Amino acid sequence: MDTTSIDFLDLKAVNGQYDAELEQALLDVLHSGWYLKGKATAAFEEEYARYIGTNYCVGVGNGLDALTLIFRAYMEMGLMSQGDEVIVPANTYIASILSVTENGLRPVLVEPRIDTLEIDDALIEAAITPSTRAVMIVHLYGRCAFTERVGDICRRHGLMLVEDNAQAHGCAYRLSNSSPSTLNSSLENTAVADSSLFTLHSSLKRSGSLGHAAGHSFYPGKNLGALGDAGAVTTDDPELARCVRSLANYGSQRKYVFEYQGRNSRLDELQAAVLRVKLRHLDDDNRKRQAMAAYYYEHIDNEEIMLPERLPDENNVYHLFPVMCNWREQLQDYLAGKGIQTLIHYPIPPHRQQCYAREWPGLSLPVTERIHNTELSLPISPVMEKDHVRYVTETVNGFHHRG
């Protein structure tokens, strides 16, 4: 009997790589006597902005809050109003949609491409109406969703481009030589060049710096994961950064003075300290993921298993490794029987969730539904052993559906 056991993600081992550094960072915060809005948070915000390549980073409580606060800030700035439309990929985690509807804005779902699993940029323009104010792209699974066509559409129609970067910390996009392809005020990664820790070729920009603003999640299972909930907003817009920071602090910039009806959504010192440690190792961890993904792409050979288009490593940090199979439940059961844990991302698309039954009654989105009916995520992480990657591959290749 096969006794191999492969967890989908061993968080204890992931964090165990940096035990000594994490313990010291946490002790430093404990002994500082300062646990919110302190030096660790300020340092992480500076370092993460430098890493992403933006002028500003605002730490918040979680990834959903990051996206929600971006739209709320645009409304406070007079750039959006309740009832305005935001184009959103139909294939996404529900948080992307929740951030729009929580602000009284209307999500307009656009189908993905089946080969990339990301929003189909050929369908975006047809979804634009006089009420459209923004496009959200979601770098789902760790794959870069930005294209120059998306940037061009937003420029020509005067739309905000908001990135959901919850799953793609460290992902990048290579700029074309012919024309600017991002929407921020500067194409140079000047902040990145300031630090030897965070070097990036001048023709590349990281996800999170490609649009007007981006929301980031540091949920423990992410490529850059905290030890609890945490998130951030990155942007080059000083007014947006100021507004988000105020909204996340009860609507206050000055103690006991409230400009907005805000909320409490702050990155705490302990999580910031953890993130500072793990940020230093993020690129190395991503390279390990990319090496494992390369093995999967080069050795999975089963006509019943479909893989999404392989992107250059710079465009994919493999937060997840999705495959598609028309007999997904059989495949998942088969792998479980061989000791391999898998997960589905995600079993029910947003437009079919009960919470949106009134908004989209009977809506049919066949490409999205096909993905959600066939997607299965294989184990991939920076601590996964090479022998386990080979075992998963061989086991997947041995699958054949029954009847």
C-alpha cells in the first residue's frame, strides 16, 4: 500500500524556513511596547512599495478591505458614485465582486479566455457603457492578467484600472518598446532601483504597479503570507493613498478628527514584522514554485488533463497550479487515494452564488462555468520536495476516468 502523503500546502514548513528570523522579528515588536501604527508597519509599507515599484503602500486589515477601500476612496474623491459600473472578470474569487457591491457599485462580469483563465481583453470594450468607471483585473492563480490592450482600453475610455493582486506577489509584466503600457505616472521603477534587495529589469513592472491602484492580500497561504489576516493598497496617486489611509483609520487623519465615515482596517505591527521577513525571501520562494511548475508543464502527459497556457516565468508566480479535467471529482478522489491533497479554485462561480441570486438570476457564462466545473489545483509550494513533484506528476499521468 502506498504511504506517500503530500499536503496541498504545509504552512508550518513554509514558515519554518525562517523560524529564527520570524521569532526575532516578533520579539522585537513584543519588546517595543508599540503594536499598531508603529515602526514595523511604516518600514513594511516603505519596503513593499519599493518592491512593487509604486510611490505609496498603505497597510490594511486584509485583501478584501484593500479593494473595498480603493473604490470607497474613489467615491470620496468624486471619481465614482453609487450605481456606477466596474468591469470585473467573471472567473475570480468572490472578494473581487464583494469589494464592488459593498460600495453600491455595479459589477459587470466579463468572461475569461479558456487558455489563460484570465479576463478576455477582446470582450472588455463591448461591456463598456456610459456608466462604466473602472476595470478590475485579477491576477488569478499567480498569473499576470494585464495586457497592453487592457491598458489602451482604459486610457482611451478614461477608466480607472484596479488590480486585484491577492494571488500574484512578485509577478511582473514586460513593457513593450513601442509605447507605454501601464497607467501609472512613471514607467521607471525608480523605487525598485534604490535597493539591492529588490532589483528588477527596467523593462519589467510588477503586478500591483500596472494600474491606478492595487489591492493585496497577505492571507497566510499566499506567496507572501502573514500569520493572520493582512492586506495593503499600492498606488502612485498621493490623494488616493491619503484617502485610503484615512478611511482605514475610522476616517481620521488627525486624532479624534473625522473627515470620513471610515472603518477600522489597519495592518498591525506583528503582521508587518512577519511580512518584512518573508518579503526578503519572496523572490527565492517564487523561483522554487516556478521550477516545480516547469516540471509539471514538461512532464504531465495525459490527454484527459488540460493545462492552461504556459506563461514566461516573469508573468507567473504560481500561487496555484490549476489543471482542468472533465472528470474532476474522479481525478480528485484518485489523487486522494494516492495520498495527494488537492483543492478546487473555485467550485461555484460568483454569479451562481446564493448571495448574488437577485443580481444575476439565470445568468449563463459558459466559459467561466466550464472552468469552475473542471478546475483542480495540484500541490505547489516552496517547501515541496522534488520527489513529491515527480510523484504527483506520475500519478496524474496514470489517471483514466471510469465510464
